[in-house]
Amino acid sequence: MFVIDPQKHAIEEWRSGVQTRMIVSAMTASQQLCLFEQWCAPGAGAPTHSHTVEEVLTVLAGEGEFWIEDDHVFASRGQSVVIPARHRHGFRNTKSTQLHVQAVLAAPIFEAWRGDDKGSVSHWSGQNRGG
């Protein structure tokens, strides 16, 4: 057992308008989970993508539009969206204030497939992040 202090983890810009802090991952000795926070500027979020594992997105502040395939919902502070493995999904900030989201994936390394013609993948292991 050990304690993780998220304040000691760097905040990275994964996309324009999206700041990310990885809290739990393979780099913190996790073997089955990845947990991170994202702060999204108005209009920003995550483009449509998929994971091979289940994901839970919890809104900590603000409001966003979330989609899984063609199904769209709005979620606000305190609400969570459960995304089944291998389903195309994404989200965006729909308000003029910042959207703060916590994400939990059932894998210690973040991988996301965009589903474009090139099979693009984003990968974060804690030592590098590509995509």
C-alpha cells in the first residue's frame, strides 16, 4: 500500500484547450487501472475514439456533452458516464466555463484508437505520450 499525491504529477497539454494530469498508471505501479483528470476549455474535449477496456468519466465541475456511437447525453457536476469497451465515444465542454473531468480506465496504460484510415493511436505510459 502507498499514497499517491496528484499535486506532484505534471499537468500536460494533450490537445489544444485540454490539460491532463495522470494520477494512477503503470508508472505508479498500478497493474489494472489508469486514473487521470482533464481540464477542458470551452468547446474543447476529446475527439471520437475507443479503448479496448471500459472507461468511467466523472464530471467534477462544469457540464459537457458526451457521446457513445450515435447516442448523446449531457452530464454535469457529480454525474458519471460509463463507456463500454470498444465503443466509439468522445466529449466536449458545452459551457463558457471550464469542464473538469476525471477518467478511470481498466488498464494501467492509456491507449486510444481514433478509428481513422491510418489506425491512429494515442498512447501514454508515463514516460512518453504520443498521438
